[in-house]
Amino acid sequence: MSHGFDAATAIPDAKGTEEPRLPGLLGLFDRTMRGINRVILGIGGLCLVGACLVLSHSVVVRYLLKEPTEWQDEMAVFLIVGATFFSAAGVQAKRGHVAIEALTGLLPPAVNRVRLLLVDCVSLAFCAFFAWKSWTLDHEAWIDGQTSQSTWGPPLWIPYTLMAAGMSLLCLQFVLQIAEALLYGPRAAGWAKPKIGIGADVNTDMHGAAGVTPRGPDPMGRTVDARVK
């Protein structure tokens, strides 16, 4: 979905790569989304812990106490769905979605900036369609009183609402980053932020073994101006 994770060029936070503080209404929108994402990422972590506890309870009840389970599996699915979709915007804000960066090193920086912007626009279009379809299914489930086919039978508007709301937040995040890229350049849109994931640790070990200290990423996220110790 995103083009943010680049295991080959991921580096830890470097001095001089602080994010610019955006002015005006766009800056207010940016800070609001950061606050919402921070809260949702915390709630998503709690949901994943809750899903683990529910599944553990299911194992104990089913295999040790020999009692049937009705609600545990679907409850765990609902928690995981909510954590996954609601946290998508927070992960996108960090450019943390997994992607293939095969063209990054082949294209000039100016072409790369256009490519990244186009990827964001295409991703926004897909997510907007996904959100619209999810809201449609959510409305149908609410009006028709649709429930799951399991013996527990929870209403289906619950997972549809989680999916629709999460994708709507992701669309807002894309709109924000596209506007930042157009008005203030790629660094403001997060393209130059250090990536998250295992690639950062791997790259750190490689630089340490070679005795090289990176100065920081360029606007495309690539390490430039390395200095030998």
C-alpha cells in the first residue's frame, strides 16, 4: 500500500532530520492526526493483547475443561480487525507499510518524487473505494440486522464499522501527506523520515561493521555523504 519501508536504506534517526512544523490550517490538521494516531495505536496494542487473552481462554476452556466455546474466536477476530484497520493510518504516518523499492535506486531524485506522489494518489483512490464499499456494507448490515452465522451471532455492523472507520482515517492520512508534499516538499510529507522495521537495525549493524557513519537520508530516504571514521 505504501512505499515507506526500505530495508536497504533504513537508518536510525540522524541529527538534522527533524520534521518541520507546518503552519496554518494544514499544520493543525497534521497535529490533530498525530494525536488521533497516537491514541489509536495505543488502543490497537491493547486490542492485540486482548485477542491473545481471549484465544488463550478459548484453549483452556476447550481442551482442559472440555467445554464448548462460542464467542472467543469471533471476538478475537473483531479485536484483530479493529487493531489492523484503525492502526493503518498511524503506520502510514510513519511510512511503515511494507513495499518493494526496486525503482528507488534507478530513477533520478526528481522522477522519484513524482513517482512517490503518484503512488500516494493511487493508494488514496484505492483506500477511498475500500472505505466507501465498507460504509455501504455497514449500512446494509445495520438496516437489515445482519448477524454472524455462528452460534454466538454477533451483529455484522461491528466489523464493518471497524473496517470503514479505519480506512476512512487512512484516506485522511493520505490526503494530509499529499497536501504536505505539494505545498512543502517531500520531507514534510514524511518521505525522508527514517524508516521503521528490522531494516534499520540491519543497516546500523552494516555501517558499524564497515566503520562508516551516515550523515543522514536524502529526500528519497537514501543515505548520502557517508564519512569514514
